[in-house]
Amino acid sequence: RNKDNCEACKMTVADKRFATQLVTKKGRQYIFDDLSCMVTYSKGDVDIAAQYVPDYNTEALLKADDAIYVYGEDVGSPMGGNVAAFSSQEAATRYAESVKGTVLTFADAMKKFD
């Protein structure tokens, strides 16, 4: 069985609900096990064409800018970023209430890792 390793921290991607993907303008694809790893990696010298995050409920890939995020200590993502992505405001709000989290945009979620 093929396992992906996170480009930033090199750990095996264990939970697909949090695995993210960055695609460069040259078409190179990088996999990360947590949004925090992708955001940290993208601060380097990377020519980003697109960034994708999985919907927490379905694991379907979403454009990072289009997703709605929930941040909370009880989200429990692999590298402690504690951010989950959702395809709808309703799903994000429901989940945020269940983990006492905060609903965020992509820009606000990225600021959590500054």
C-alpha cells in the first residue's frame, strides 16, 4: 500500500481529513499532513499555482480559497495545526459548535501559523 510523506515534516500522512496539497506553476505536486505544514512550506521560495484541502466530512479536495475553516484546540489535526476545512458554511458552523471552535476564512486560517 502506497503511503505519502509530508513534504514539510516528512511524517507519513495518516489522516486524509487533514492532508493538503500544493501545486506549483511548473506542475509539481506536494502533499502535507496538516494545513500548518503546507502554510509553513509555502512561505519559502515556492511558485504556487494552487492549494487544496480536503473537506473534513467527505475528504473531497477543495480549492483552499473556497473552503471554510474551523480552528479549535479539540480539532486534533496531526501536527497540531487544529484546523479543519469544510465545503459549506453550514457544515463548518455545526462542527465549530461541536468542538467549541472558530469559523475562519483561508486567509484567517493561514494567520494561525505566522
